Amino acid sequence: MFHTEADVVFVKGLKVEAVIGVFDWERTIDQPILIDIALETDIRNAALSDEVKDALSYKEVCDDVTIWCQEIKAQLLEHLAAQLVARLFARYDCQKITLSVAKPTAIQQADAVGVQITRYAKAAEDQSTENETAVHKSADDKSADA
């Protein structure tokens, strides 16, 4: 199923109703979104202990992703996917995340359309630092203008 030598916790076909889209009419309704997530993480402790406390909880992942989709209200699937991956890295111990987001009702002739992204924990940290630096620089520029 997954082409990796690492352990993977996955969610396939999570259905979420949320605001998504660029058109005015899309901003006023909830639409179905289908999400697949593969989280590469070490599952050895959970495998040995057989205790849920040692596992990455796919139930919590599903609950979080559902709430985040409804909060973000993205226009683009690309933005939603990137935001979800960043939040997953911030909350869960993973080395790599592959996430796909699809709109099954966007194109009548297609079963679904969407995007898939893959990110690594180190790259997520670097991107977060870059974003933080850009925000601080922008704030510094504004205060210098004052």
C-alpha cells in the first residue's frame, strides 16, 4: 500500500464537510472533502506495550483534521493541505507526512479532484522558521515606517 520502509499510521477517506473554494457561492456552503493521510512514525513502543497511550491515535488525528478543515475555510486545496500538514507536525511525532485532499463534487465528470503533498519534519521546521522570520521582518518594517 505505502512505498516506504518506515512505520506508517494512516487514515484513508476521511470525509469532512467544510467551506472550501474560491467562488462566492462556495464561501457560503459546506462541501464534502475527502482526506487521506499517511504519517510516518515509530510504532515500536505501541507494538510492544499494546497500550493506546504509546500509539499515535488515528482517532485524534481524524478529530483534529476535521476541526481544522472547518476552522481554516481555505479557498484552495493547496492551502488547506499545507495548513493541515503543518498542524499535524506541530501536534504529532512524525518524520514524514503525505496528505491528499480531494473535492468529490467539484467536477461532474470526475470522481474527485485534488492535491497530494509530502513533507518531512525537518523541512516543516525550516518552513516554520522562514515564515516566523518573514512575519517578524514585516512587523519590523512597519514599525520602522512609523
